Amino acid sequence: MNWREEFKPLLWILAVFLLAYFMPLDSTVFRQAVFSALDLLNWYAREHVLLCLVPAFFIAGVIAVFISQATVIRYFGSQAKKWVAYSVASVSGAVLAVCSCTILPLFAGIYKRGAGIGPATAFLYSGPAVNILAIILTARILGWDLGLARVIGAVAFAVIIGLIMQRIYRKEETDSPSADFTLPQEDSPRPLRHTVFHFFTLVFILIFATWGKPDSEPGVLTFLYANKWLFTAFFGLLLAFSLVYILKLNKWHVSLAVAAVVLVYLLVPGSPLMVFVAAVIALTVLLTFSRGEGEEWLSETWGFAKQILPLLAAGVLVAGFLLGSPEGGSGIIPNEWVSGLVGGNSLAANFFASFVGAFMYFATLTEIPILQGLLSAGMGKGPALALLLAGPALSLPNMLVIRGVIGTQKTVVYVGLVIAMSTISGFIFGFFF
């Protein structure tokens, strides 16, 4: 037996044993932290997985199957024109409006297809950070100064972080397959407009299915929220059209699947989530028994789910244990400590806000009410901006998955850049405001 190879498993066994042996079950704080971890996992499963992650996995599958490697390398590869690559990547969040975890399958998809590390990380940051709805609500609820600083900082961060990552790993980029890739005349089985139609149909399903209730007087946002499921159903019908006329699935099979979803709606008219789940199941069954690209699309989607979901679950549990849950449950680290450490505008306060924000999990828009409470408790505006720039773009679950895609070293560099730049930006902003 090679004991060197068995040393790592032995350490894991010892760590689990020591944790179990010294677990302070009599401690109220510890038990509350454990409950908060489970509460956060429960909340995440109820509020985020079905409507956010599942569509995102299917979108990532589309990227992996329907968007050719030549196309990705043309616009995001290491040899692509920088102004094109970073212009597209830095404003992607305006289209996607996703959180730090929902962006992961999409990031993994374009990176797997040959995107350069610079444009890929710019896309990774901007996806959750450049969220138009979140920026508008930030300006309305937290003040125009924070809203404007957030949008300028987020777009600039995406470009700067991408350029720095590309600069640091330029040798690796030169040695990558995309560096020597000769861009051919693409022999695509379908026109580009068909792929764009299919892709954005799924994107709009994701956007409207997750559309949150606006905290404002009646207007366009309220109208969209009131009719979100109507819009989702409309784009669902467009997806059925795409399955028949673009993916060439059997029209009778697709019609039967649509009829099954309509039947679920008639049986449980007051439960749009059940109808959404039925639609996901119907799509999965259709793709399971299809051949060619449909089968490959489902295979890639499942591959992303297998890679990402376990890491997300582990990360959510740890984040809840350390920092508490959205329903008010406290973690091992008391909330009072967090509020007390981010008052004023010192570098330490800005760094602490960036660091804690980077490891916390924020679903889309949840950072705004959290910050509203922290600001009312004495949080400085500089640390508030630092948290806004670091928090939505990063989380502990997010980091674990990124590490699985690009490796430990690149993940540490990426996270370090986000925290450092958020700290400096918050400090400068707090000095003037």
C-alpha cells in the first residue's frame, strides 16, 4: 500500500472525527448557526434552484452545443479584438440579470468552448454585477449616488479584471488551443438568427420567471411583475416553436408535451411554479428521447448540473452557518459584529465589507434590503458601495464552482482582484460622499 496516497483520506477522516467529537451541541449559538445553515439551504432550494438555476443550465447547454467553438473564439478568444470581447462581456449583465450562482453554468459554457480567460472573467463578473433592475432599485432606494457609482464601478471592474487576468495568464493563453485556432468559414447547420432566437427565448424565460416584486409605486415594473407568468408562458410557446422548426423535433411529440403542461395549468391554476416544473419535465422527456443535437443539449445541461449543484449546496450550508440566513437566523459570526465593523470610511471598514460581501450569498436584488438595514444601523456609504461591488458578483458557493472550472490559482487571483478593487473604490467613494 502506498501510504502517501492514503495520507489525504486519513486527514479528512481525522478532521470529520474531531469535528464530531468536539461539536458544541450544548451551545445555543452553535445550534442556531446549524439551523441557519439548513434554513438558508431550504430558502435557496425554494426560491432559487427551480426558477433560476434550471433555466441557466439549459442556457449553458445551448452555449455548449449550439454555439460553435469558432464563434466563441472569434468574439471571446485570446486572439479576438479586445474592444469587441470586453464590450460584449462587460455589459452582458444588462441582458442576463442573474445572480452570482446563476451565471456559473453560462461562464463554464463559454470557457469550455474556448473563451479567453480575460473575456470569460469579465463576463463572469458583469453577469450578476451589471444588473439594470438592481442598479435602478439601488438608485431609487439607496440613493442616486450609490446607483451611479455602482453601474460605473461594475462595468469598469469587468473590463479591468478581465484585462488583468489576461495579462497575468498571457503565456497560458498563448499556449491554449484557441491561440492557434484558425478561424474558418463556419459551416453551421442553421443560420445564426435561429441560434440567437433559441438562445434568447430561454434567456427571457429565465428573466420573467425570476422577476421580483418591485418596491415602488405602480408602473412598468409593477405591470411586468403582475404579468410575469403570462410573459413566461409566451416565451415558453416560442420555445416549443423553436423545438419544432429549429431543432427539428417531432411536432406531435412537442404538441403532446405542450398539452401536458396546459393540463397541469388547468388542474392547478393557482400554482404557476407547478406549471413551470411540468414544462421543465416535459422538455427533459422530449430531449431524452430525441436524437442528435437535442440529446446532446440535454447531456451538456446535465453535465453542468452534476458539476455545479453539489458545490453550491455545500457552499450555501457553510455561508449560512457562518453568516446566517435571509429570514433572520444568525450564524456563528454575530450580525452585530458585521454592523459594527463597517461604520465610517476607513480602509479596514471597506475591506471588511468587501471581504464579507464576497463570501456571503446574495440572490438577485436581495443585497438592497440588506444594505438598507445596514445603512440605517450606521454603515458608511463607502463600505456600502464596496459590498455592492463585491457581494452580488461573488459568494462562497460561487468560488467553489469557479475553482472547479478554472483552477485554484486563477480563482484566488480573481477573488483577490474583486475584493481589492471593491475596497479601493469604496474608500474613494466614501471620501467624496
